[in-house]
Amino acid sequence: MVKGIEHISIISSSEKSVEFYSRLGFKEFFRKERQYDTVVILKRDSIQLVIFIDANHPQRATDCENLGLRNLYFEVDDLEEIRKEFDCGSIMKDWFGQKYCLTLDPDGVPIGFLEKETKKSIMNDANEDWIKEHIQRYGKEPNPFDDVFNCISIDL
């Protein structure tokens, strides 16, 4: 049976992604220069990122609802500190009342930062009303990355 995630692979166009994830505390563990790309393995605690650097890969599709990996979230201790370090949008609350903010890595991979509450939290009424209004207006639940990708405009 599955015991955990062994690694997450990211295709990148430049060293900027290595720098981005290093700012999150990941340390370079391994680097292999190949004829067609460079493989860099970064580690932090039990998380391992494998970054394939190749400027010749096609750009990431910018439609926020393409098939495949939608986003990558990191649990953080202090969301305000993350916002000082990274170009995150405003702090929002998820369906369970936990605070998060969103950004993109240098190659457009959607990145979320989530500050978990120590006690069990539930969705608050204001957030629930906003979700219901969004479903009524757009016919679907809100996608926090819509604003990041400018997929739709939301009047709040």
C-alpha cells in the first residue's frame, strides 16, 4: 500500500525555480547535467522535489482547469512571513476555515501556502455564503487560482 509521496517532479525552464524552492528551505541534494537537461533534487524534511531544467520544453498551459496536476500546496507556520517573502495574493480561507495564499513559481506552477489551525476549524458562514453566490453566478464552485490566472473576474 501507499506509505507516502516519494517525490514531486517539476519541469522548469531555468535555475530560477531552484532558487524559488530554495527560498522555501529546500536544499540541493543532487545535481546531474545531462546532454538535454539538468536534473536537480531538492530536499526539505520528508519532501523531495525533482526539478528538470530545460529551456526547450513547451510553456505550461495557462488555462486554470487543464487536466493534470492543478497546484502544489505547502503547509507553513506563518502565512504573514511567507507573504513578505513571496508575491502572494491576499490571505483567504478555505472550505474548512484555514488560511492560505497563492502565488506562481517562475514557470507558472500554481503554489499555495496553507497555515493549518491547531484546533479543528470549520467553514464560516460568510465564506459559505460567498461560495453559494459564486455557484449561483458562475455555475461552479470558486477556484482560488481563477484570480491568479485571470480566468474569470469575480465581483466581491
